[in-house]
Amino acid sequence: MTLPLLKPALYRAQGTPALPEHPALLGGTCRCGHVFYPWQSYGCERCGATGDALTPVALSGRGRVESSAVVHLHASPARQAPFTVTAVRLEDGPLVRTLALGSEAGQGTGGTRLVPGDAVVAVLAEVLDGQQEGSTQARALDLRFVRVA
């Protein structure tokens, strides 16, 4: 059985031609050349263009860590700490804030330590989907980033 994507509006399992074996992030481009993530149709953050000026695009999910932080306490009891929040600058341009693979509580020491400059790539990881009505134990695939050599 294939697990559903936790947030299918943000990424897809099928990769890009540049990185077919990894998930693609669903972003967009503007005719001014600006690349953004996630996809939205409200207008370009750089020039303000709307409508036909914006085009959906699949981003490769490959990039470099700009910063990371281990969160030891979260306001929501549903989110077990510690976990690592990472800011990744995609090769395509946008800055993505995400979780590092293996950084969730109960997985090792709770901190996959990524440092600025580390090369990373997007992967899909099996997670508990607390968003599904009536079940906190449902499984889904969610986007994470992992260090590459």
C-alpha cells in the first residue's frame, strides 16, 4: 500500500528531470525571473505581477543549509521535541524552512546536526499523520531534508 502525501499541495513524489529519484517541491516562476516556493497565485514577491505572469514549476529539492536549530520545547503537545528546523537555500533559488530527516523525538538523539554549507536533498519520510480525523496513528509521507556527500 502506498502512503498518502501529508501535504500534496507543497510537494510530489515524482521528481524532476534533474533529480528524478527525489521528490519535487511545487513552486513557481514569474516572467521577471523570480522563483518562489510554495506555489501561490497572489502575485510575484519581487515585481508584483499576477495572472499569466506566474507559472507553476517543480523544484529539484537540492540545496545547501543556511541555518539550523534544534527545538527542545514546542508549544503544541502534538509535536514532540527535540527536532531540527533547517533553512535550506534550494539550487533553484527559494529559501525553504523544513525539518531534517531523523531529527524528530525518538529517533536517535533528536538532532540530525546540519550545519551551514551542508549539501542536502529532499526525501519523503514516513510520519504519523495527526491531521486525519479520528486517528492519530495514521501514517503518511512528509518532506524532509537529508545531508548528501
